[in-house]
Amino acid sequence: MQISIIIPVLNEAVLLPEALRRLGPFAVRGAEIIVVDGGSSDGSAQIAGQAGLRVLRTQRGRARQMNAGAAAAHGDVYLFLHADTTLPADALDRVQEALREGARAWGRFDVALEGDGVVLALVAWLINLRSRLTGIATGDQAMFVTRRAFRALGGFPDQPLMEDVELSRRLLSRSRPACLRERVVTSARRWQDRGTLRTILLMWRLRWLYWRGRPADELVREYR
């Protein structure tokens, strides 16, 4: 079971060298790694290319970038990884074990937020609990899905926000997710830049409005 790790990037030149270095052991073990650049102006695509990785260029938009990566991938499983997120060392083994029996078509990892403090730990705990209860995963949790299920559902919807939530909804028609307790570590910059409480309230509000039927095109303006 080959795993393709698909990384959408946009102006991540500061993070990319270290992020790609950490992916080296996965490439050695046979994982296919594809970086999909959405029009970076800081040399992100060049950095990935110099690291010897396959680089695709496409239109800006995380959903479009991830779909482009999946369309070019050869793996049996697609793992979608944000540039600011680090996989656990045994990620490939855990994904293969979760999907091997065929009862699950997809899954995600628990998440930990980079940084110290009780508040960030509580935020991560709430994210993981909500995901486990609802079956909805977010991009920060390194979602993974079988090629067959992803293609059957048409991939990520072409929308500027909540593409991970929407794909999760559709995947639930196939199976509940494999909720791996191994943790990916992701940057807390979104919470730190906007303020933790403010970010929590904003994301709750956006998810509530999306659940009530508000189009993602409208919600993205409020998110930004």
C-alpha cells in the first residue's frame, strides 16, 4: 500500500526547508511526496524543487491544489499535509494499519498545537474530541483517504473554505474515520496571530453558519 503525501503551499519559504527535511525518512520508506504550489511569490516552489521533490504548479486555492496533487499521485492512499504540520515518525505504519482491513476508507490523526501553555493544549483537546464525536476532520489533522474513495467522491469540493469539512461529510457515507491517537504537531500561528479566544469563536461561528447552509464563498470573506 503506497502512500502519497500531498502538500499544498503558498508562500511558505520560511517553513519549507525544515518541513521537507522532516519528510526525508518517509521518502526513504517509499512514500511519494508531491508539493503543489498555488502561485507563491517567495520561492517556495523553487525550494521544494531543489530538495528533489516533485513540484506541481496550479491555481491558488487549497482544495484545487490538493485535487491537482491527487490527480498526479500514484499512491493507493492520499495523505494531505499542511506545510506547518509535522507527522509522527510512525505515520506510514499507522495509516496502513488503519486502512488495511478495508473497513475504513479514510481517517485522520489527533493534533497537538506547537507551543507551551494550557490554553493551546485545551484547544487541541477540543479539536480532537469534536472530531472523534462528529466524524468530521480538518486539514490540520493530516487527513488521509484511499484513492478509490477520494476519486469516487470527486475529491475536495472547489470552494475557498470548509473543503475539509465538506469532504469529511461525504466520506462519512463510506465509513466513519479512523481516528488515530498518534499526534501530528501543527503550528499555532493562526491562534497566536488573531488571539486564541477570538479564533475559537470565529471558527465555531463559521462552522455553525456553514452547517446552516451559508455558502463557503460568503464565509471566506469573514474568515479573512
